[in-house]
Amino acid sequence: MEIRMVDLATQYANIKEEIDNKIQEVIHSTIFINGPVVKEFATNLANFLDVKHVIPCGNGTDALQIALMALDLKPGDEVITTPFTFVATIETIALLQLKPVFVDVDYKTFNVDVNQIKDKITSRTRAILPVHLFGLCCDMEPLQQIAQDHNLKIIEDAAQAIGANYTNTNGNTSMAGTMGDFGTFSFFPSKNLGCYGDGGAIVTNNSELAEKAQIIAKHGSKVKYYHQIVGVNSRLDAIQAAVLDVKLKYLKSYNEHRIEAADYYDKCLNIETITTPYRPKNRNHIFHQYTLKVDGDRDAIKDYIKSLGIPSMVYYPVCLHLQPAYLYLGYKEGDFPIAEKLSKEVLSLPMHSELNQLQQDTITGAIKSFSASYA
Ligand SMILES: *Cc1c(COP(=O)(O)O)cnc(C)c1O
């Protein structure tokens, strides 16, 4: 029995006929860019997320860049975000000559610590870019309040959280990506909704911002060959949209399967030196990653289970403020103690829509035998 971090082969085998037929449809239509399949997927995704506008694009990094461009930020404007995320989150901020301003994360949720945001707001702050890391929403209600009080825009990086939700104190529930001015998604193959190549989307409930983002994604033009603003070329191709439209129908059950697998991991991993993922009551964790905190030698566990053929990953081994590319921002070790501590403690286990209990018994058995013999 082979255990993988993500098992796209088995997932494909289960929906092969539908996927193959839909791809064939696109090939026979010869409409490979834009066209009805892309439109249909955008409409279906808008319905799934309960959001007004979906602008498909080339990938999740482009989605962030286009959203930032659509907000008309000026060089030197500050964007508050987290140092504990994938680099794409801040790369686009830096590329547009904006300034990423980091706020440390919450030890339990791995997400930006909302209580520390206010202290980082200056006269140049224009936006907050929360990341719903590993499939769990940030604490959005207080974050939205801060944004409102200080007239800041919100871009949610929801690349890892498609289908996650958040419930306000008034009982209203919203999907990840639909609570800010913009939400951005990635359809990288291993994401909870992944295509067979690159893909992404920008979503918003604001019609003006939607139009602006759409124009930017299409070379800055509304009418072909007439260019109002400097744009980019970022498209979701029709074959990827075909794959996504089929898989979108299964997304809810894929996420439910991940949650069940997480429940089973929780049950099996009752080990003193290991903390299983925290799940606040007002949001559903959709487990893009199932990430443990290891009190002790994390790398020794990783190596031990690897020797038994069990993969695991460290997301993320180096915080962004300590990456060579971003040292120019002037941060140093010790500036974000929680994020730095997490980078030494986290360990993500195999997690996907096809994971079964037999595999999980093997994985958790290996971790338990390590703990028993080396602790
Ligand atoms: C995957 C990911 C992205 C980038 O998506 P791509 O489609 O690979 O460009 C951005 N932010 C986060 C948090 C991600 O996990």
C-alpha cells in the first residue's frame, strides 16, 4: 500500500469517465480560451460560494496580483499580512512596489493574530491581506471591524480554503473568500479544488471592482484592442475549466471526507507531545493540510516515518520575514516569535479526498511507535 501526501490518481480513477468526456467536449469544440465551459464554471463557482462575481484567471498568484492592482494602491502603500504563509502571498505585494507589513500569528490557528493588527496600522496602510491557512478561516469579524474603522481594503487569500466558512456573532455564515473586497483562489492540482495544470480565480461582491479586475486580467481592455489601463494576461484555459467544473460538483463531499479523515487522525493521535489541529466552533476547517505541532524533535519523527515509506511535509520551514528575498524589509529573527516557533514545530500528514482508515492506521501507528521508543 503506497501512501502519498495527495492521491490525485485514485481521485481521477473515480471520476474518469466524466472528466474524459468533458475534456473531449472542449477539444472537439476547439474553443480552448474563454468560451462556454469557462463561463459555466465561473457561474457554478459563484453559486457554490454565494458570491456575485467570479473572474477566472491563470493561477492563485495572478489572482492576488490582479486584486491588488484593482485596488489602485500606490508604491509604498502598506499591506498588512502574515509571515507564516506561502511566498505567493507577499510576492505580489512586493512586485507592485507595495510594502508587506507582517503581524505575528496566533499559535492555535496558525492565522494572523487579529489582536496585533491595530498596532501595525500607519498613515500608509491601505489593505489587510489575511490568509486562511491550511483550510481554516482567519477570525474575520474583528478583522472586518478593524478594516472598517481604519478605511482599509481586505483581500482574502483563500487559496487553501475553498469551501471553508465562518459564522459571525449574529449567526450569518459566509464562505472563505467572500468576506473581503476581494477573495482569491488557486486551483493548483493539490489544492482542495485542483485542476490538471494551473488555474485561479478572483471573487468579489462589488460590481465595480469585478469590472476593474476583469479589465486588468485581459490586457487592461474592455473592448478588444482598446486599452484603458496597464493590465496583464491571465486566463483559465477551457480544458482546466472543464476539469474544475466536474470536480466542483464533488467539492463538498471531498471536503467532508477530509474532515472525517481529520476526525480519525485526532482520535488516533492521542499523544502527549503532539497537538492536533485546533477547530474553533464558529468556522469549519476543511483541512487543506492536517498539521500537527510537535513538542520535541519534529525532524526526527519526519525522518522515522519516512524510513517506513510515509511522507509528511513541513509547511513552512522558514518564515517569510527571514527569507533572503525579503530581508530588505528589515525584519530579523525574533520579530515574530510565534511564527518562528511554529516553523520549527509543524508537521503536515497525508491528507486528501481518498485517504482511508487503513492508511491512517499505518501513519498514526508509525508516529505512535516513534513516540513510544524515543520519547
Ligand atoms: C497555492 C497558494 C497560492 C498560489 O497559488 P498558485 O496557483 O500556485 O499561484 C497563494 N497563496 C497560498 C496561501 C497558497 O497556498
